[in-house]
Amino acid sequence: MTDNRIVDVARRASVSVATVSRVLNDSPLVSPKTKTKVMQAIEEMKYTPNASAKNLRSKKTMTLGVLVSDILISYYTEIIKGIENAANRLHYKLIICDAQNEKDKEIAYMSLLMDRTVDAMILVTPLMSDREIAAYADNGYQIGLIGRAVDHPDIPCVLTDNVKLAREVVNHLIGQGHGEIAFLSGYADAIDSYERLEGYMKALRDARLPFDPGLIENGNFNETGGYAAFKRLLEKGARFTAIFAANDEMAIGVYRACEELEIRIPGQLAVVGVDNERVSKYITPKMSTVEQPKYAMGALLAEKLIDRVNASDEPAERIFKLDSQLMIRASSQSNVE
């Protein structure tokens, strides 16, 4: 049996991969009953760990890694603040990793985890696939996710319902009389962007409105991308009276383009973003957006992941969904100029 099948031992013993790793490293945190069960599974399966896996949890660094896609976006900044404050209360330090929207950089930063520089890694809406992320957990590495869920028993996840929030946005715009609604998506591999597009399409279908792929443009989750995506919509002659941007950064890019082109918001175009960035309350007109509990998401995931690093028995609950809230302001109300 090869070492990357430590997950099979965990399944046979009905425990987590992390618990098997603790048993292999003779952790005092594992109860005698659990240790006996794991050792029996190891013997039955003739499992022999390699040296690197055996030493995986032999020493704690009291440090968490936090991997984000683009640290310049305030969505990540607020999450990091929540992680940092929760980690500090539990005497943990942070290493912040900015992948700059590049999957190769994400994978390179994961070496911090494999080299035991950090005890665990928090991934915030990563570009890596579910399979790639699960492979780390299969080998006993501690990982947590914010912004998406991975179907793996040892990966705690904190997220909001992207499909639901997108449907709420589109339903609001439809309620304001808009039947032609454009959508600005994020970068190509972002799962939250896909889910918000799914919610957008479901809301149109529920309202018996046609889906027009010509009203979809990719704005890469940043202001410059949102500006360029909006310009592309206009250049190809797309007809729409409202625009739903998958985050506030892109929506701000739309504002900038509208100012240049003297397009009135909301008189000629309704605009809604996501994330409730601080600037959304101060630009003119104030921007309708979706408030996500970013600080709370970061703090909760840090607490749950640190619990998993240090506890002998993993909690049964693994997926934590927090509520988001549509903030209706002037930019999407038809009776407001």
C-alpha cells in the first residue's frame, strides 16, 4: 500500500486522516480507544507510512498559512483580518500568500504546508480544483476553505450561498422593471463566479426571461476588468438596462466607464455589485450590493481549523454557511436619480 492511501486507513477505522496522522506520530491527544481502532486498521491493511508522512505532524509551528487570489481586493483583506484576530486569540501567527490570480503560484505556496512551515493552510476561493485540494488532505495535511466547499471529510469550509445571493440580486432588478440584465463574471476558474452566474441564470429562468450569452462578460474581479468588460458589452451592441457585477470592484469599473460616457446611474443603467466594500456607500449614487460576513467567515474558519490541528476528535460538522444580505441603495432603484 502506498502512503497516499492513508485515507483508506482512516475510512476503515472510521476516523479522519488527521487522526490517523496523530496516531502515527504518537500524539497524546488521541484517546486510547481511538488509537487502538486505528492501529488495528493499520495492521489489517499492512500499511507502512513513508518517512515524510510519519513526520508530518511531529512538530507544531503555531502558524497558519492564508492563501488568497489577490490581496489588493478588499474582500480578502477583511477575511484576513478575521483570521488574524481569531488566530491571535489562540496564539497562532499568520503567513499571508498572494497568488496574484495564478494557479501555479497557489500550488507553489502549498509547499509551505508540505515543508511543515505552517501547521495548516487556509485557502480563500482558490483556483485549484477540488481534486487537487483533496489530495493534500488525503496525505494528512490540514486545510480549510473559505468561499467554496470541497467534498472531503477532513476539510472544513465556510461560505455563503452564491447561487442564492445572485438570484436575490436578479429578482430585485426584475422587480425594478429590468428584463435585459448583463452579468460581469470573475476570472475564468473562480467557483464563486460560476455559482453567481448559475444564480443569475436560474432567476431569469424562474421569471421566464430569455438567457442571452451576449450579455455575459468576464471582468476578472477587478476594477480595470469591470471597466473593460462594460466597454466590450457596449462595443458589440448588447442591449441591457441593468448590470449585475459579481463583485464591487468590477461594479466600480462600470461606474468609471459610465462617468466617461455620461451614462446616468440609475436613470439609464441600474448597477448592483457583491461584497459591500466601504467605497460602495460613498460613491455617487450609493451602490446596491450584497453584504457578505467576510470578517466572521475568516474568524470562524480559523477557529475551526485550529481546533482540528489540536483536537483528538474531529467535529462532525464541517460545512458552515453564513447568511449574506442584499443592500438596496440608489444605484438600482428605478425611482432614484
